Amino acid sequence: MNKIKKSKLQNFMEFYWMRPENGIVKYFQSESWSDVKIKKKSLDISTGDGTYLFLHAGGKFHSDFDFYTNTKSAKFSHEKFIDIYDTFSSSYKPKIKNKAKFNFDVVTDWKKGLLQKAKKLGCFNETILHDNNKLPLPFEDDEFNFVHSNALYWTNNPIQLLKEVKRVTNKNSIIVLEYATDKLLSTLFELKPFLDNKAFSILNRKRIEEMKGLKNSYFDIKNQILKSGLKIEDVRLCWPNKIITNFWNIGLRPISHLMIEMANDLGKNKRSEIKNKWTKIFTEILTPLSIKPKKFKIEEAPYITFILRK
């Protein structure tokens, strides 16, 4: 984790530039399993809009396209919370500079708008609308040689879903699962005594209420995996330290909808110019803050990756 892949980090920071806290942690999430070979037939569960996997697979977007070019930011307020990214219009056309170096065979998500966006990236052979709370998974026994997900902690039935992952993978498969733990929102609970209800609501942005799977510690998640019958081959640290975790918990989230509106009102050239300068500033700050402070121990970590076998 001490060696930063500058080109890859730049790709993540540019794409998530108005939320640099997301750019830095998603880079480290991707790096935690970058050495794992993705074998066919492959499955990603809860892929969202697909951009995380696109970047993980070595794809690169043009500078005038990013995570914020097609949102519902104008409809958001702290009194009227909506998912500003769950939208799709016929004008949505990702501007791809470098294609992904490999494809995923099948990806799923429960939000139609996000899957429609994912289809536009050209690196997913099949997209399936599916809610992980509705089991069984819509696949045959032993169908896949590789499975990835970074969203299993959202489910109501974690052990049963893990058993389903086991069912649809064959005996030689590799399974990569990214998990957020009960430490993810630690900063919010540390700050809550100092904030009134409205201020805390703005900072929280309904994360505590909606991310119900975050009640599980590393040991809880480990036990769930073992109870499902899956074998743990390795456990890897994703988010590096407490400073980065604190930054992610606060970051630019409270004003991101306003920044998106402001940036998207700029001309193409001016927006790209500001984006480039912005990205360089936050990369310069966040790189040393990622590698120099004391690293988490696995049991302290807010985000971890499990490498599993059937």
C-alpha cells in the first residue's frame, strides 16, 4: 500500500473530482484486489453504474466526462433527500479515452437507471436487474469462475446470500468481496455530541439509516463467511488509516449537489481547466495522508476485502 500507482490514482481522482474523498478510497479499494485474475465466466453483483469496475479494469474517461455529468443534483435538498445518481437519459454517453482491458460477463444491480448507464461502458456482456434481498440469485449452480461484489453488506440476509454466491460458483472459482464494517461511520458518531439535529442530519445524509449492514464488525463478517461454507484465502486492508476515514465521512458531501450544479453551468473548457487544477490539489494533499500515518489493523478497519474460495 506504500507504493502509489500514480496514473491509476489520477484516473480515480479525476473521475470523482468533486468528491475527492471517494476518489482516494475507491483507488485503494481497487488496489486491494488488483492482483487477482478475473476468470471467465465472471459475475459482479450490485455493479451500480459500472464506472468503478471500468476504472478497475484499466479504462479511462476523457477529461470532460466524469461521475457528475448526469445527475439529479438540482432536485436535491437536505430536506428532500434523493439519490442524485440514480438517473438515466438518452443523452448519457460516457466519453471513453481508453477502453477497459477486460470485460465482465454478467453484472447485476437493483436500480434500472444505474444498469442503463453501465451498459454504455462497453465492458459488460450482460446486465441483469436484480435485488439481492430476493433469493435465490437468478443463476445456475456452478455457473461462474469469478465473482466480485462490494455491496453484500446492504442485504437483509447476509449468510443466505453468501450461500447463494457459493452455489453459483464452481470449485475452482475465486470470489472477491469488499465489505464495509461497523467502523465505517465512526467519525459521525464521534462528531454527533457537538452538532444539533439539523447539522448532524446534513453531515449524515441518511447514511446511518440506510446502511443497515454496517452493524457488523470484521469478526462478524468473517463468521458469516465461514458459516456460509466459503473458505477465506486472504483478508486485505482497503482504506488505509483513520485520517482518510475521517475525510471520507465529512469530505465535500454536504455541498456536492451545489458544486455539481455550479460546475455543470460552466463552459466545457473552463470546467476541464478547473477540474484539472482541483484534482492536482487534492491528489497532492491526500497521497501523503494515505501512506504516512499509522495503518489500520484489520480488526480496526472500516473497509476490507476478502479473497475467498468455494
